[in-house]
Amino acid sequence: MSQKLRSTTEKPWLIENNEESKSRIFKLGVKAIHSLLRDSKTISYRNIAERSKEFDESGKGIHPNSVKNNTDLYDYYLKHTKNKPKPSKRTKIKVGDVDFRNIKIDRDLERVKSRYLQLSKLELVELLINAEQFIAVQNQTWLKSQFENFK
């Protein structure tokens, strides 16, 4: 059983320290990106982290995840990199009442099978959940109608 502790005191020194750290990461990242551009090197999180060690007085540089976590530096990175984030492969399948009501019993099952084989696992799970929801709603309305007819 873990408890989340809530601080009752303000810590302005911590906020100030975080702002300094964000500023330091941004400056080192920008310098590293400019240096990589000048040398015609690939701009990646790892290359930025390695190059930032050259510009840091302490020699530590920044961590590759700092590029992602620092919003300003990440925006700057996106402007200069050729590696754009790939769009998510998730496609929402919206299966409503109309889709299930129009299913014919004499349809070509091989064609249906081939269509389902082209879907990803996530899409199949979403389709199955939507189908179960539709069946549950239909069962509920059928039970209500049977109960009302019984009276």
C-alpha cells in the first residue's frame, strides 16, 4: 500500500533549479544541433547528446531523453531533423449499429476472412469489442421486449 506524499511547503529553489536545468539543456542542444548541421551529420537524439558534451563546461552534456522531454528543444529538433516522427499506425474502426445490421447471412466467408487477415491485432480487438457491445445491447432490447410481451 503506497501513499502519495503531498508537500505543504513551497520550494522556490527547486523551481528555480529546474528552470536553470531546462535552459542549460536547451542551450547545449541548440549548439549541438548547429554543430551537427555544419558537419552534415545526422541529427538524432544520440548524436545531439554526444555532441553536447563538447560544449558543456563540465563535460557531462545532456541525456538523449532530454531532447524529447524539453519541449522547446524538441520543437527545435523537429525543425532541423530529417527523421520526422512517424504517424501512428492506429486507425480507428468505427463499427456502429448500421454495420452489424447490414450483415447478410449468405455473404462470401472467404472474402470476409481475407479482409480480417489484413487488419492489425489492435484493429481486430477493437472490432471484437464493438461487436460484443452491439450484441449486448441487442440482447438487452430483446429481453425487454420479451418481458413486455409476457405481461
